[in-house]
Amino acid sequence: MPAWTWAAHHRLLLFGVGFALIIVTLAAGVWFFVLRNPDTPVNLRQALRLYRQDQAGRQADPTAALPAAGVYRYRTTGGEQLSFGGIARSFPDATDMIVTDSSSKCATDRWEPLVQHMEGIVECPLGDGAYTITTSLSYEEIAGTKTTDTIHCPADTYLVPPDAHAGERWKSTCHSANQTVVFAGQVVGPARVDIGGKTVPATHTRLVLTFSGAESGSNPNDYYVSPDGLILSQSETVDMSQSAGPLGSVRYTEQMAVRLASASPIR
């Protein structure tokens, strides 16, 4: 019997097989894009455990102009997306910054809104009100892939430059294993930020990160930094593209804004 005649006599069977394949495909899609894309918030208890674990045995230098170690709570908006599969997730309304003493002269600031998302910096005071970023840290787990990146920067990669004044600019080049990142900074000017009903002085800086290498794109950040180096407020956008990798060609975007709820750390 010719194939087309067999098909004509077995339409219902073919429809059933096709429908079953569609169901299997949809189920596989749900598993890949939903079950493999968790968004588990880091609650305060977990943040405190991470802080105590990282801070154990470390002694802060009381003469260093650094934020007090502890967990800081932030009011938060934003989320992240991938360019395929409808993959997107929002950050919790309240998130934590874990500040620990990375050495006697530096502090590590890690913002961890989700178990699957962390970004942070190691900041060191240089005197004259300056803070340099020696290291930028990130961890991302999304759509079944995990990425950890550590970017090392020279001493002139400022979060706040010495004797900061409006209009001041600087640029430095940082590197990770497979990335080159150009930091372009600018002092927007002095500012005051409302933290829990109290106005706190700050320096407003803008850092624009431009990535090339395994990934390419830009990451503008606005920081409001207190005189002791505490990040009072931050907003950022991320627009990154990857031409090859586990997910193939993909674009990642993120929008985030945080503001400190209380200047007193939780320990």
C-alpha cells in the first residue's frame, strides 16, 4: 500500500502520535525552562549564616575607613532575563548585602538576592576619601548553566577617587580568565540619601563596565557611597551577549536598584 494511502487510512493514529510528541516536547520545555531555572531568595537567616561563616576568625582593623562588617538590608526592585524561552525572574523586594573583612585593609561586599545570583566587590580604602575596587565577583545559575567569574583590577579602579569632585573621570582595565573589562568612572557629585528617615551624606559615582571576550556588552552602575565606604544605594543595568556556549547565542539583561533600609548592620 502506498505511503500516502496508508496515511489517509490512519489519520487518527498519526494525530495521536503527533499530539503525544507535542505533549512530550512541551513537558521537556517546562522542565528545562522552569524546573532548571529556580529563583530561591536568600533570607535573612541564610545571609547571617553566610556572614558568620565568612567572618569567622577575621579581625577588622579599627583604624581602617571601612563599613562595619555585618548584614545590611536593602529595599530592592528589578530582575533578569534571557533572550529565549521566556526565561525571566524577579529579585525579592528585600535583599541583603553581606559585608565581611577580606583582610585587615579591605572589605568584601556581596549582594546575594537569590541562591542562584550573587555579585560583589572587594573594596579597599586608599586615603583622602578614596575606595578602590580590587576584585569584582559574580555567580549566576540560570537555565541549567552555572557561571562563576572573578575579575581582578588595578589600584586605580576607583569606586570613589581621592578628593572626589564633580566631573572627575578615570578609566582602568581589568581582567578575568576569559574577559577584559574596561571600567570608566565619573564623579557625578556630592549627594544626600534618605536611609530609614535619616539623611546620610554620600558621593554619587557612575561606573560603566564594558566587556569583551567570551561575552560582550555593557554594565552601567550608579553608586551612592557613604564616607566610610558603605554602599547606600546602587542601580545598574546589564546587557550582555554570548555568541557561543552551553546555550548557544544568547542575550542576558538585568535591571536592579537597591537602597539601604538601615545603616546598622545585623550580626
